[in-house]
Amino acid sequence: EQPTRIARPQTVLLLDEDPLSRGIMARILRKSGHTVLEAENPKLALDLAQAGKARLDLFICDLFLAGADGRRFADNLKRIHPRTKIVFTSGYPAVHLKHVGLLKDGETLIARPFAASVVEPVIWSVLAQ
């Protein structure tokens, strides 16, 4: 069952250092009607988050960033945009990440490789919460 779609366009900040993964996710999100702000590194993501008065509805972040912690970065972004919802991405399955304590109960993870048939329903579900 498809979650109810939200009528207004959603703004998504996407932080992924891998250009191929970032490009695939951005394409899926744009085809779903979302406005996507792409960041290849945490500094650019922070700049985009702080720029102007743009509302960020969703932040999608790789859990594993070179020289940075995706979770810590997401927590910091929530201080700037407290209503922003968070979705993590990783090449590791959620079961493994929960087992080692990197993914908490109630947090959303989309595992690579990305496929529209998986990404779209997860994103709409998170945005509907």
C-alpha cells in the first residue's frame, strides 16, 4: 500500500560523497517531484543548509563519510532545521548496522544499491510522518 503523498513539493538535502550513488538517488527523488539540493561533502551540505531561508523537509545522508560521522552531521543539521526528517544511506544492511549500534530503532535506512521501487515508498512514508 502506497503512503499518502504530500501535495506540496518537498525540499531534500542529499549528502553523499559517491557521485554515482548521489546521482542515482537525486534522479529518483526528482522524478518523484522533489527539489533536490546535492552535496558531495559535509561542508557543502552545511553551506546549503544555512543558505537563505530554504525549508528542508528531508535530509538524506550516508552514514559513513570520509573524515566525518554521518549521524553526528545529521544531529548538527537538526539544530539548524529542527523539523527536517532524516534518512540514512549505507552499503551495509540495516540488520548489521543495528547489531553494531550504528542504526537506532526508529531510524530509517535505505541500503545501496538504490532502486526507485524501494526509495520512493520509503521517502513518501518518512515525509508523511
